[in-house]
Amino acid sequence: MTDSNSHKLTLDETRHVAKLARLQLSDEELESCRHDLIAILDHVATLGSLDLDGVEPMAHPGDRTNRIDPDIPGESLTQAQVLAMAPATEGPFIAVPKVLGGDGDSA
């Protein structure tokens, strides 16, 4: 797709989207992503322009029936068993890496 499409996306806007997604991309990668995002936006615009009068919304493209099994409680692991399987612990808790914040500019 070319930049003559209905959607214009600047390199700065692409950089902002990458920052929101917490991606560190080079200028070359940003340019590639910019073209991909333009193609995605154009495709979504095409879908939005379809005449869907009389088309019923559906959750799935085919007939599906949820299987409802009885809710029967089973054996549970003890706290010690769960902590023994964890890659890292802090006292009686599972330690996980921080994913938000850290740079003072959370999304």
C-alpha cells in the first residue's frame, strides 16, 4: 500500500503508538510499522464501509453451543506447593516483574 491511501500516519504518530505498546523500534522499523498500520487502518475502513443492513450481529461465525460441565471442586495445591513451583518468591508471595511504570510515563 502507498501513502496515497485515505489514512495518513506520520512517523511521529507511529512512534507514539510504539511507545504506548512499549516497543523500542529503530527508525527503519518504525517506517515498516507505519506502512503496516496504514494497511490495517485502510482495511478497517473498508470493513466499516460495508452495507450491513439486515445482517444480524453474531458472537461467532458458526453455530456454537457452550458445554456446561458440572462444577465439581477437586483437590487444591497447598501454598507451599504453589510457591515451590514459582520461579521467584518474596516471602509468602510469588514475585513477578514490574510491568507498569518505571519510566515515569505509564500508558
